[in-house]
Amino acid sequence: MYPIKRNRRLRTNEAIRSLVRETIISPNDFLVPLFVVEGKGIKEEIASMPNYYRYSLDLLQAEVKELWKLGLKSVLLFVKVPDNLKDNKGTEAINPDGLMQRAIKTVKNACPDMLVMTDVALDPYSVYGHDGIIEDGKVINDESVDVLTEMSLSHAEAGADFLAPSDMMDGRILSIREALEDEGYTDTGIMSYSAKYASAFYGPFRDALDSAPVDALDIPKDKKTYQMDYANRFEALRETEMDIDEGADIVMVKPGLCYLDIVREIKNEVDVPVAVYQVSGEYSMLKAAAEKGWLDHDAVMMEQITAIKRAGADIIASYFAKDVVKLIS
Ligand code: PBG
């Protein structure tokens, strides 16, 4: 009771503040998303994601070596697929010599101890920009799960350590887990995008991979029949618990900042590591505001990352990973 208790005593100076600080950010917190393209010598900036790039495989090697030197030991791979290889069924996704499969090997060659996670969803491979197969104007579940399972096996075969299904089809975790066990990939993990919301914050990512749902007759214009309604909370718990029962090693909430209530709720309920994806739109918002001089980039970045961890994130997938680690080192 005041004045016996004066809370400001613990805030007097940086020494005492750092002594009682509850949340500390380190390189171990991060999973670094990487965008890969075909070609040679390519490092192209993504228009809506300033200072974030797509790499061809040769330059990807240098990038992962740099990440490793900074103490960043896990990457999450995404590929930009040439238009002529896109179809409805994601056939290219299971090509053993596809860009993703080569990217996995490239990272492992450059940096054998780097943990490689791969995005599992059909959107970069889909002519329609959807995470599953379209039939009669709908994204069909079970046939999509079959392809996603094949895709997962193909990534495991290429050397991926963890698969990260981001598609939100029902039953895909069980199907992938069983297939991995059957084929002897018993050590390959699954990080499930469990509570993935249908969010407008994914816009810049879809620019990066040219993977937005196409605007055409009889094609769903958004992903709301599989990604979650952002108005819902209990549904996130249900999705997450089911994914754990089906064999997910790590679960994820996505996006980050607007969903920290969900992160805390899930963290309190489950006993597996919880990942949070601070998505492209969150990155771009801060970059744009900082470019205009309206926000202090580094200060806001640290505040956001710390808030995500404080909310309960054990792992943070973030486009700021490198910026943060450089700043704190
Ligand atoms: C693919 C996928 C998306 C993201 C990660 N995996 C886009 C989407 O679902 O439309 C978004 C990541 C980001 O915005 O940074 N299914």
C-alpha cells in the first residue's frame, strides 16, 4: 500500500529495469521467412516490403550463412513459382526437382545445421491462388489434403526438418503425420498454422509470391471458407487442440499483433511450443510509417516483438528478425 509500496522504485534507472525485466529477446526466438525465386544472381526487393528480398538459389546461400553468423538458426522457406508451372492441383508442388525441393537442399548445403521449415499450401502453385484444389467454385478439402500430404513427403525427402502446413484444410495434420511415419520420416516435425485467420494483413506476402486469389468467375475471392473468421476466439482453441491431437509438434497463431489475446489464451491451454507469425502487412505498416518519419522504426519494432513474446510466443516468425538481432547485438 502507498507509500510503503512505490512501484516507481523498480523503474528508477536502466540497471534496475533490466534486472526486473520479464521478457528478453534473443536470436533464439526467431524463425526467418525467406522468399526464393528461379534464376541466377537475383536479389530483388519486394515492392510492398521495403528491405525484404526474393533470392535465387545462389544468393540464398550467402543469405543463410549471414543469418547463421547472426545467431539466427531457423528459416521458413517460401517459393515464387513461375506462372507456366501453376495449375489447379499443385502438380509442381510435388516435383522432386522443384524450386522448394532445391531450396531445401541449397540451405542444407550452405549451412548444414540450419533448421529448415517449409510452407505447405498450394497457393504459390495454384493458378487460382488458393491453398487447395478448386472444384465447382469451391476449395475441396480431402483431395487437397492428399496433395498437401504428398507435398509434405516431398519436402521431407528433400531434407526439410519441419513442415509448416499453412493451408487450414481439415485433417491435414493427421494425414501428414501418418504419411511421415509410414515412410520412415519419424524425426520430421510439424509446425501447424493452427489458428490462422482470414486476414487482410497478408497482402504484401501475396505480392511477394504473386499468389493472391485470382478475380474470376466461380473462383472464391477470398480464403474465408478455410481460414478463420477474425471475430472468433473459441474456434482458435478448437483448431489448435485438434492439431495437437493430430500430431502437431508446434502450433501457431497468425497474424501476430491483432491476435495477442488468442496467443495468450492458447499459451495458457496447451503444452506444446506456440509460434506466432508477425505477418507481412505488420512489417509493411511499420516500414511505411517509419519512411514517412511518423514512427521510430527500431523502437516500435522492439516494442512489437517484445509484446508478441510477452503474450506467450515461444517462437516468432518475423521479417524483422535480422533487424532485431543486429540492433540487440
Ligand atoms: C500461404 C501463406 C500465406 C502466408 C503464409 N503462408 C498467405 C495466405 O494464406 O494467403 C502469409 C504470410 C505473411 O503475410 O507474411 N498459405
